[in-house]
Amino acid sequence: MSDVARILKEARNQGRLTALDYAESIFDDFMELHGDRHFADDGAVVGGLARLDGRPVTVIGIQKGKNLQDNLKRNFGQPNPEGYRKALRLMKQAEKFGRPIITFINTAGAYPGVGAEERGQGEAIAKNLLEMSDLQVPIIAIIIGEGGSGGALALAVADQVWMLEHTIYAVLSPEGFASILWKDGSRATEAAELMKITAGELLKMGVVDQIIPEHGYFSSEIIERIKTDLITELEKLCQLPTADLLEKRYQRFRKY
């Protein structure tokens, strides 16, 4: 098995810590909030208020399940438009009260069902991209498993994007890439080799800013590393004048 195939398999492992695991382990007083105030509460997107080293923050994540029943509740980590609208509601609330935003991303992509399209899936994702680019508070996004397509990018227009060591971040799934390029989804591993989707490759290209080393899925070292780095980096980002923060974010994505 090639390194890329191994990383792809590990990124999708059901034993990985979820967004809620990180929210409850890294932060103090995490309180989940629900609903998009338009249609429903999407279980694939979780978020709420918390404290990080005494600093109020907003935490948002894409949640996969740990077993079949949980995955059905979470729609296998594939958000509907109401999930992205819930995330945007929490982000605008964070901006109003001056709270930094931390997102945890693990999704194969946004849900492509008929109902999701009828309720404006593309518009919901596009609105998040537009609004996040101009949010006047620091944003840090962390890929904790799969970072698939616009479904992941809708929570990743951030001042910094980090990846765990054995995760992936791509414009679409390797299976989708193979189906489009060769009309053969079984060539996903070959596609993954071409796509440059691993943390090491993306760090070299400047797409991500940091790789978090992994020492097993439940390692306390991962939790402590993320917590320490978040405290350090948010302190720096919060000291930037708002105009400088937004300009740096703009230039970060313009360089692609």
C-alpha cells in the first residue's frame, strides 16, 4: 500500500476523534447551540460557545458518527444547507461579540441529495465563503479527517488552516476525481496520488499552515498540541488591527 493510500484510509477511519470530541477536550464550558433559525437543526454540523484559556470563543465542526446509528443521525458527516446556515449564524454571532472562531472539519463533502439542492445547497456554501472572507474576528480551521470539496471549504476560509498528519484536503473525493477523469471510480488510489491531497504536500504548496503530528487517534498529545497552538496563535491574531487581519486573509486566498 502506498503512503497516499494509507493516509486516505486513515483519514476515513471511523475511530478518529470527532469534532465534538475535540470541542469537549480542548475547551472549557463548551455549550452546544442548535438550529439555523430557518428550517431545521442539522446534526452533521455542531457548534457553540466555549472558553480557551479563559478567552471566549466560538467552536464549529462537521460531525461524523462513531457507529451506524450515530452516522445516520449525523448524515455520515455530509451537511445539508441548514447545517451551513447554522454555522454562519454562529459565526456572525461570534463577530458581533468579538469571539475568535475555531472550526473542525471532517467531511467527504456537502450532501448532494434532492432536498438539499431544493433548499439551496450551493447558495448556502457560497454565502459562507463570502461571509467568512470578511468576518472581523480571527478564524482558525483544522482538518481532522477528510476535507472534501466545497463542503469543507465552507468552514475553512480562515486566517490559518491546519491539518492533522494523516488527513486529506481536496477539491473533491478521489473516487469522484477518478470517475470524472477515467470514468472508473475504482481508480481512486491512483487519483489520490495525482491530486496532492496529503498534509505534507499541501504544506509545501502553502495551502495549509501547519501539520499536527498524530500518535494514534486518541492521543492526549494531539489534544495538548492543538490547545497550546490555538492559545498561541489566537493571541497573535487577536492583536492584529482588523484591517490587517482581513487583508492578510484576503491575500492568503488570492495567492492560489
